[in-house]
Amino acid sequence: NKTIGKSLLKELIKKSESQGFWTLQAGIFSENKASIQLFKNCGFRVVGIRKKIGMLDNKWFDNHFLERRSKSII
């Protein structure tokens, strides 16, 4: 089901704000475009790309670094 990830992420955001967290961060491998888009749709923004952060089968992979700042926590 494609809505489970979005529901879980929205619940995480809600719970984190209720506990006073004003920033959430995520690191997602650049090839995982669906997850990057999911996070963007939930208010995260790309703040950088970490080059060659992980290797698998002799291939380097980049990592998108995203963050979300709460609009309700001051």
C-alpha cells in the first residue's frame, strides 16, 4: 500500500512535535527517488548531497540529506 509510508511519516512528525522536536533529519540514498519525493511531500527539503557515502559491490553511492523544521515549535 503506497499510503502506509506517508501515514507513518506524518505520525512521526506529529509525535516529534508533541515532544518538542523542532527539526527532523533524514539521509536517503540518491537512487531512492520515491522516498526522497515522499519526504519532500511531507515538508522536508534537501539541504545537501553527500557524495560517495556508502559502497556496495564496489560501487559508490551518494546520499541526499534532508531536513524538516517545525512551524509549530518555537
